Amino acid sequence: MDLIERLADKINELPNLPQTMIIGQLSNANDFGFYSQPGSQVISQDWSGIQERLLPFEVALRTNDFELGNNTLWRISELLDGMTRLETDETYTFNKINIEPQPFLAIIDVSEKGVFLLDFSVEITQQIDLGE
């Protein structure tokens, strides 16, 4: 399943991002990351193995420019909130994105950089193998 890659590609298409967002956690070498969160869940499943799933993700941006951090994550939130389709590898079908809460400043670290977060979940439909 290529969901995280396709979402990262979409976000990186936004003009004037402070840098390219990578797939991965924040680190000493990376101030702008996108990663999956724990807690995915099956919303429903039928007898043929078709599942409705909810997958949680987070975008994180660390910056000393608080206006830039806030504005960047709001732009990403608006992009995702308006997304109605997503090209996939056909192992799943994109349904929708749920954004809660809106972007927020989570912490100011010891170097006085703010860490801005955007949490959201993606609903997909996926055929699973029932091991017949």
C-alpha cells in the first residue's frame, strides 16, 4: 500500500513550503516530517474480506518562525480537507480524510523552536486475504 507516499507527494506539491517534507519523524537532520501514528482501526468488514479502515497520520514542522509554522500547517490542513480523490496503487481505495484537531503548536523546545503538529486520519477501503 502506497498511501503515505501518495499523501506526501500531494503535500510536497504545495508551493512555497519551507523545505521538502520527508516521510519520517523529526530528527537533528530533519525539521519537516510526515509519519503514521499508532491506533489504526477497522471500521467495518464484510464476509468477503472488504474492510473499511481508519489510519492515523501526523505532520510535524519544527521552526523558529512561528508564523511560518502555523501558516504552513494550515495550508496543508486546507489541502487535505479539500481532497476528494487520490491516485493509488489500486491495493486500496481512498475514501476521505478526517482532520481533528486543527494544526497547533505542541511545544517550544530548548533551542526556542516551535514544533507544530497536524493530526488527521484517512479512511480507506481495502480487500484483505481471508486465507481461504
